[in-house]
Amino acid sequence: MTTKNIALLAGGFTGEYEVSVNSAKNIAASLSKEKYKVYTIYINRDRWFHESENGLIDVDKNDFTITLQGEKIKFDFAFITIHGTPGEDGKLQGYFDMLGIPYNTCDATTSGITMNKAYTKTLVNGIHGLHTAHSMRLFEKDMHDVAIIAATLKFPLFIKPNNGGSSVGMSKVYNVATLPEALKKAFHEDEQILVEEFIKGREFSIGIARLHGKITVLPATEIITSKDFFDYEAKYTSGITEEVTPADLTNEQNERIARIVTEVYSRLNCKGMVRIDFILLEGTNDFYFIEVNTTPGQSVNSLIPQQVRAAGMDVGEFYSLLIEGAI
């Protein structure tokens, strides 16, 4: 059996560089040494490189190869685990399409669209059983009339960057007085932002992937946070958030959720593994779509590895199925 050369892409251009590097470490540790030779490729704004015993080796971007000890190494597969740009927004996907190198994520179009929360909501709208919160999209270059926002949407409101891969720049506001400051904070992260009605209820996240050619829904995780909402601090500070996998849901709820997220996956033409975040509205069973994440975190305690283990699968085997399915 010949081993395949895997380029594991980590880093990126955002504040989640370190989170991505942690994801890559876990993937590298989980993949079968017999089947794959894994080379971690770090990507930042200044250079693309591989760390070898003999120091840093630059990637030749013309054909995406590296040269180690005079030997040119070509890659059979690119495993992208970069959160935010350029790994989650379609840029690297377009590059690999042009070179004909298969990869583990959604294609360039789907990656680009799903990074934009407003576009994604428009596309999934109309799926049976799926609801979306009322929202407005604002552009930095336009005038923002706080009174119009207050008249159009019901408080409390969530203000968030439209393209943020992460939870940075988010605020929850309860009245008009605190709105300008929250808009400013979000515009600091992105030139377009989303102002959305707050949906009160239980928050969940669910992984979904195509395995053996068929769409497979993983067990859901319930996210219970002592903070007012699941922001960057709640996400990455221990003790603030409790994650329960598998979530405490009835069979009927699980079946309904699986049906909705499968439809989201199909409609957005997703590939590989994605994670869909949603809320069940308090006192009802109404499913409110939050967002879809096309390069979900893969550190040991991340949601997808938790869900894969809860489904009784081996994480390394799961990654292997993603690779073989894409090749």
C-alpha cells in the first residue's frame, strides 16, 4: 500500500491562527501513519512554509510543492484547517481547483457564500421547519440611522460582523442607547455587519459530513453558557461554557433536526465536514438557523471530535473517510 502525501494547512490571516494550529496538531496526531505522510504547511500573510529538521522550507506556490533534501514533494491531498481567510472563504479552494489538488472542504463558491452570514440565511430560507431571525445588513460606508434599526427590529439585538469566521466583535444590546457603540465594535472587524433579533432558547451545534458517499449527521452538542451569549471568551475560556454531547433531545427532535441540517447541507452544496449552529426557541420546538461553519475546529476538545466519539467512531478513521471520499 502506497502512503499518500497530505498537506495539512494551518494558520491563516486572522486572530484564530493559534486555534487553527491546535486543530492541525490534533489531525496530524489522529491520522494513520501507515496510510498518510502528513506535512503541516503554515500559512500567514508573509509566507507559506513547512517546518523541517533543517529549518523552514518555503512552499513553491506555482505547483504547491516543497523540496526536502533535494527531493520535490508533491501532494495527493490538501487538508485545510484554517479558520477565516484564506482557508474558510474559498480562496485556497480556488487555488487548489486550479492546480487539480483535491481537498477536504466545501468548494470555492460554497466556502465564499457561507462566510457571509446574510447570504447564507437567504439561501437556506424556505427549508421546511427552518426559521431565521429577523435581521438587517449594514455597510460601513452607508449612514446608519439608529432610529430605523430600533423601529424595524425588536430588542434585544445581536450585532455581529457579517464575515467573521470567529465570535470576535459581537455584542448583545438591550436598548437604543448602547447600539452606536456595538455597531462601532462590529465595524472594527468587518465593513459589513448583521443586526439580528436575539432568539432566546437552547443553543446547539451539529456536525454533518459525507461518509462512504452518504450524508451522515453526527450527534448534536448543546452549548450551555453562563455568559449572556456564546462569544469569543465563552468559546475559549474554560469553565464558562458547558458542552453536552450527545445533547439531551428526544428522538423526534433529533430526527427533525437531522432532516433540516441534511437539507441545509444539500442546498448549500456542502462537501466534507461542516458544523451547523442553531437555537431551539424557548417554549417551542422551532429551529432557528444561526450559521454554518465549513472549517470547524478540530482540537481534541472541539465539537466535531466530541461528536465523532459520541457516534462511536474513531476520529482518525473519520478524517481518513473525508480524505478518501474527496480523492
